[in-house]
Amino acid sequence: MSTETITHDVIIVGAGLAGTWAAMIASQEGVKDIGVLSKIHPLRSHSGAAQGGIAAAINNVRPVAGTGPRGPLEQIPAGDSAVDSIETHVFDTIKGSDWLGDQDAIEILVSDAINIVYEYEHMGCVFSRTPDGRIAQRRFGGHSVPRACYAADWTGHMLLQTIHEQALRHGVHFYSEWYVLDLIIEDNICRGVVAMDVLTGEIHTLHAKAVMFGTGGYGRAFKISTNAHANTGDGVAMAYNAGVPLMDMEFVQFHPTGLYRLGILMTEACRGEGGYLTNNKGERFMEHYAPDKMELAPRDLVSRSEQIEINEGRGIGPDGQGIYLDMTHLGREKIEERLPQVLEIAHNFMGVDIIKVPVPIQPTAHYSMGGIPTDAHGQVIADAEGNPVVGFYAAGECACVSVHGANRLGTNSLLEASVFGRRAGYSIAEFIKGGAELHPLPSDPGKQSSERIKHLMDDSVGDNRESVAEISKAMKAMMTNNCGIFRDADGLQAALSNVKQLQNRFQNARVMDKSKRFNTDIQGALETENLLAFSEVIIASALARTESRGAHSRIDYPERDDENWIKHTIAHKNGGELPVLSYKDVNINWEKYPPQERKY
């Protein structure tokens, strides 16, 4: 296989909001030789799947009098605070994180939010509007005021289209359908990546002064997920395999409203607009779990509440594993105006008209709070002491700043990808313009990738051949059953043993397709290998954390333990053994935002 070398000043892997913002900003700042690699078409990046909104304290929904050019001005919903502020958004995010989010990073996220939303607007993003023409905002779980700036239920799609066209305008070069195989780090200096052109099957080395990962999350490690099939955590796995640690991987968010059995996202905006959750008795059961916030409690709390209802026999569906999401009381006009995509999804995939009947849903793997550790400028750090990996940056869901801590609030994800993608762009530009070197590549950098592919196509194992699909299926079931919404030591120990067995079985896995052009068979096998690589980090980190906090819920350790566990988990690869875990203090302003009991 070819190992042709391509050279750029900057290589960015991932063309979602984080990667594209970084590319656009670096180009604006004078770095013109930028290549962005995406294993799918950039406009199919998973940022576009986000539906409900992007959080910012722009304070557009508040009590007002009179009428605007389009009719009566919108009143703030009953029960919400009248005035939003940066401080309120910061506290909501800290509380949502269950005091595991770094408060200095959260303040940066929230302070930059207002400006980033107005930048989107000035670039031409088509937001929904209040009757007097301001950007519309809606309620979202865990937020104490209506703060989600939205474009009907197409928000991520609108933001991605907007930033992508701006990156093209600034001359950014996109490599569409290029699959990155390996990250090249030597002597703690990042030197480039090895990638496969999916069209031709050829392997190329991409040499660069700086590399950034905006590769998204890893929800496909679980059986039922809102994530697209492309979300296999490739960037997280590549970084881990290259010796970069992973942080807080035990914290995986389950979204309360994925379509029953399918996992396809039914945005939290369904509940933000007033939708109800009911069990098989027709009860709005959230009054038992979060009487003040009801359906608009944080996602970790709502998902656990649903699962308790299901486990105690109050679920719906043939297997009793579902819950109803009821929006019938919202009326046709509101649903068609504010939730048109949800209306279409429920009809196309479930045959349900949400205007007339409730739609069956269930909690589903959704978001990765953990990932590649970075500082607030996107600089990847190599250890708990904060030493940098020279020339390596990350932002978005693959990174861990950490602004979400143990649980992410809805609409803070599009915000995080935008804010820290932009900040990484400035940081990369400063690094390049400050005289960054093009460090030499190691000898034959594409050899390892070529040998992995050759191994997967080699049929010499005969009757010992393993099926990639069967291994993937077994891993996802194991992760869902033993490392899902509720966890305990016995299940996690069994999962650790099982993931090692699956990794060993994968050594005999082989693909059927031996061709080079558009070989999705080989790509799927490499993705499964990546899923197996970081899944053991999720399990080992979850087993070590003997408390319940945010999305990490241990039934054998049901209480939050602030004395021992207000700290981030750092996991280093340890050859073929289990990862080596160390810990890093959470940045807390003890005078302003000290830990307190988390109630909703």
C-alpha cells in the first residue's frame, strides 16, 4: 500500500463544529496551509444532529409588555427566573456537573457564549425569532431560565452549515471521506497522522507542525445510542494508543428520550416546549424524582428515573423497556413550528403522529463527558501535572476541558464545541506563527497502519476466524448491561474480563471484502478495534470510582463522596494490561461555588 506523504502546517481531524471553527479561525489569523480530514462528508458530521439549541445568557425571553411587529411579545414561562446572567449560567453548569466540572473552564465557556451566538447570527445563521425579532430561547433541563437559542429543532444543522461555508470562504481545504488510522507522536511531540483515502484505499502520511482532533464522541460503544454510526471514538482511541492519557471516561451520559429500541434522538426541546413523560399507568412519574423541575431536571436524573420506572415494572412496550413522551397537548401549530424534525422522525421511524398520540422512547447512550485532556486553549496535556503534548490540540466531544464534569446540561455541547474550537484555532495560529517547527517523521510511519489492514485481510486463521460484527455486537451488549445507567462492582468486574476476551478474539477477526475502493468492511473493523481499546478505560475508571456522581451511578455506592472523589480520573495505557489510573484535582472556587447537595 502507498505511504505517500502530504504536508500541511496544520492538520485537523474532524469537520464538526469544533474542527471547523478551529480551521476557520486559524485561517483568519493568517495560517493558510490547513487541511481538515473527515471520514464522512463534512456536512454529515455529528454536530448537525444536535437539535434543541445552544446555550447563552443573552436574556431574550423575559417579561415584557405590549406587542411587536409579529404580535404579542413572548412572556417568560411561569416558574422561571425573570433575568438570566453569566453567573446564573455558570452556577447551573457547575451544579449540573455535580461539582466535577473545572470552574475556571466553565466561566470561560459561559463568558464566551454570548459572543459566539452573536457571531453565528452575524455569519448568517437562521435562528428562530421572538415576535419582536430577537433570537428565540427555550427552556432546557437543568437550566434555571430559558437559555437555549434555537433554530426550530435543526439547531446543530444550521450552525454546522453556517461555519462550514465560512471555512470554505477562508480557503480551508477539506479531505472528505479520509479515515485517520494513527496519530504520530514521538518524544512527546505530535508530528502528524496516518490516514486512508476511503475512495482509493491508499494510505498516506500527513505531516504537520500542529494536529488538532475534533473527532466527536463514542456513543457507539453501547447497544442503543443516539449517535450516528460514525461515532466510534476513533480520535480518543488513537490518542490513547499513542500514549496520551484519557480523562473522566467513566462519565457517559444517557439521554432520556431516544426512540424506543432505535435510540434516534428526540430532542430535549420536546420537554423544553412542555412535553410530558408517562409510565404504563399514565402517571407523570417525574414528580416523584424531581418535583421542582419535573421533566426538565438534568439528563442523568431523568434517565435514572425512567430506568427505575422500567425496572420496577412500569415501562411500556412488548418488553416493558420503554416510556411514553407525550406532546399531544402542545397542539399542531406549536409542534409544526418548533419541533418539525421530531414530528418527521417519529412518523418515519415509529409510524407515530406525535400531534395525536404519545411516542415510545427509552434512555439511550448519548454523550461522552470524558476524553482527551486539554487546557482551555485546546492544548492537549500529557499528565496530571498539566505538561503539554507539543503540537497536539483537541476540542469538542472528544476532548475533556472539563466543563461538563460528571454530567452535561443540554445545549452546552454545541456551545462547548464552538467556544473551545474557536479558542483552539487562536492557540494553533499563535503556535504556528510563533515559529513552530516541522519535526521530522519517524521512519516508515505508515507501516503499522498497513500491517493492521493486511492482518485483517489475511485468511490464514482458517476455522479460528472471528466475525467483526459478532464481536462488536457482544461488546455493545456488555457495555449496556454492565456499564450503563446503573453499575456495580460485580458487573464492572465481569465487563473488564469480557472486554479483554473480546480484544483477544479480535486478533482472529477478519474481513470479507479484500478490495481497496470504498472498503467499508475494513473501516468497520478498525472502528470496532477502536471501540474495544477505550471501552476498557470506561470500565476500569468506573470500577475504581466508588461513589455515585452525575451520570456515574453505582448501586453499591449510592452516595456522592466529596471527601475522596472530587477529582478527575487520568488513565494511561499500560501495554496489554489494564490502564494505570491517577487523579487530578478539580478546579473549584471554594468561596464562590462550594459543593452542595444537588437537588432539583
